[in-house]
Amino acid sequence: MDDVKAKLDALLKNRGLMTGGQFEKQRTEEDEKRASGAFDLPHVVPGEEHGEDPAFYLVRQDFPLDHVHGQLPLGDALTASGEHLAFSAQDDELIEFDPARTAFVDTETIGLAGGAGTVAFLVGVGYFVEGAFRLDQCFMRDYDEEEPMLEFLAERFEDMETVVGYNSKSFDLPLLRTRFIQNRIPFRAEACAHFDLVHAARRFYKRRLSDCSLGNIEREVLGVHREGDVPSYLIPQLWFDYLRTNDARPLKGVFYHHEVDILSLVTLTAWLSQCLQTGGSDGFEHSEDKLSLVRLHYRQKHYEEVLDLGKQFLELEGMDHGTEPARSLRLECLEMMGFAYKRRNLFAEMQETWELLLSDAPFHVTARLELAKHLEHRAKDWGRALALCVEALDNPRASGSAVMADEFARRRERLEAKLARGGAGDLLTD
């Protein structure tokens, strides 16, 4: 009998199970703690009630400026340049960015799709105060606390000039706007400039990181490692469970998740500005990120920067140009440089670039067409231009789509006519 009991005890221990008596004891202890208020919100997440009856729950923390989050102290965001933010956001309105008058915003919602029916039960606003970064986490313990929470947030937004978020243009700000309107409270954040970091992160890191969620950007770029976090998809249910049980223990992870989200907004803002401060020579360590910087300059027609950074990119030490990913990056860089030389009227360099691109990729349609244009209209080398067109039409891979094949065919006919008549009446047109 003793052997059977020993085996049963070992089995329960190994499986993490309890006997009926142990379960009853634990339940009694939990009931006693619950009755004493140990599971109430103030004991789990220290904060205070704020506002008139009904009052919402406010958790306020002041972080020193030298508080390191990931690789950077929070205070580094105070030196973030509006010029850098405007560049990464492709929004000139951010040139006047003032970190001291910026609200870093994130929301946690009930997770129900349905427009006006979606409620944010936890709204965080972070901002710099004298000597610190202050984080206000505004929490609704029930639906009737939404109005006083929004009144408080309206005061926070009143002195702000910029709002920073992550996917906030598509989610957080439209959601808050709807809630403010439904409660007949002016939504002052709508008048602020808006820096949505998700778009900046995608512009710089999408080529390397297919997942540009804030959590992955934290890990791969900022060096943030969360401990005791709660997955985002569980958060709405944890709030509903709290409404039912009034047990706040699972909410500790929710507040932590929310806190890290907002601190990451601060250091990601600082990180992007610091990377751009050196012109991209520091900070963008991976070749994909370096090329993304070239591409962003190209989109904004900064052709001198495209050429400078493009040359640096092509000279990368240790870059294995034989691999297909590296080759693809090299060809993309050459294509942007070719067009940049064209926009700068540097036609000799442009021709050299298109020829280099074609030597690397003989079937590159854009390089072939641009070089044919140049040889026809500027260099007046009609024989070689014609050869490029004939080669394209002889090999479908070199002419690309049916539309491009038609373009090469028209150009071939024109070149043949020019050669036949000796070039009389030639016009400098593409």
C-alpha cells in the first residue's frame, strides 16, 4: 500500500497535479487573499484614481532620461532631428518636430471589429517633462470610466505639436478620434503633426525583415528583450476576464506590454535620427538596410545622396556579390544610380552605369532601353542603339513585356530609317 501511495505522489508531483486536499487548501488561501484585496488593481499595478465620480485609473511613471531601453537611453530622443523624421516619414510637416512637445501614444482595445463599437480600455501617453520621461497609462475599470479618461487625455494633447505612434495612422488615432467624438470631447490630437513609425520602419527594414511588427523591430533593431510579456491577441480577453472576476493579477503583464510599446516608440525615434545623422554610414549595418536608405533618397529626388550612398554601397567590403540576393541588391542600386545620373545631366556617367548593369545582367530591360535611348539621341551611335533593340526583339527575356517589345520594335524602325537617310531630321526625344 505504501508503494502505491509513493507512486501516486510521484506521479502527481511530476505532472504538476494536486490532491483534493491540496487543491482545497490553495482555494481557501486564494479566497482569503481575494477578501483582503490582494488581487485588487492597486495591489497588482500601483496607481491612483483620477477625476470625479466615476474616476478612471491612472498609472504614472517617471523614467530618468538615462533609462536605457534596448540600446539607447530615453533622453536621446530629445536630440532627434525634425529633418530626419520628415525624411523617414516623407512628410515635410515633421520638419518642425519638437521632442519636448510630442506625445508618444499607444492603445489597447477590446479587440472587437465594428468601428464605433471598438473601445480602448488602456491608453498610454508618454511625454518629456523636466529631467524625465513621463508615462501616463490610463485604464478603464469599466465602460463608464471612458469619459473622464478621455477628458484627461484631451488635456495632455492640448500642449502637444506632434503625435508619435506605431500603425497609429490606421488604427490608434482614428479609434481615439471616434471615441472622442462619441463622447463630445474635442480631439485636439487631430491638429498635431503625426509620425507613424510603422511606415518609417518598413521603408528601412522591410527588405531585410519581412516582419515589421513593433515586437520584431524591437528585437532585431533596438535590442529590446521582453520578460513577462503578454501576447497581443490575449489582451482583450484578459480585460473582459477582469470585468467578470475583478482579479487584476493577469493585468500586470498587460500594463508591462503597453509600457514597453511606448518606450520603444521613444528609442526607435531616437535610433532612426541617429542613424541618419551620419548620413547612413553608421546604424544601417546590413546591406539591405543600406540599399533601403538609397531607395528612400531616390524616392525623394535627392540624387546627389543617391549617387554618394550608391557608390559606398557598391564598394561594400565583404559583400558576396555572387549570391543571388546580393546580386539583386547590386542591380537595383545600379538602376537607381543610372536614373540619378540622368536627372543630374551626367550622361557619360549614366552611360557607364547602364553598360555596367547590362554587363552584370544582359537581360535587364530597363538598362537596355535607357542605353538605347542615350545612344540614339545623345551619343548618335545609331548602329549600337539598333543592335540593342534587335537583341531585345530576338530574345524575349531581353525585351520583357509585350508593351516593352512594342517599344523596342518602334525604336528599331526609327533607327533603321535614320540610318537609311543619314539621320536627317533627328529629334532629341525618347
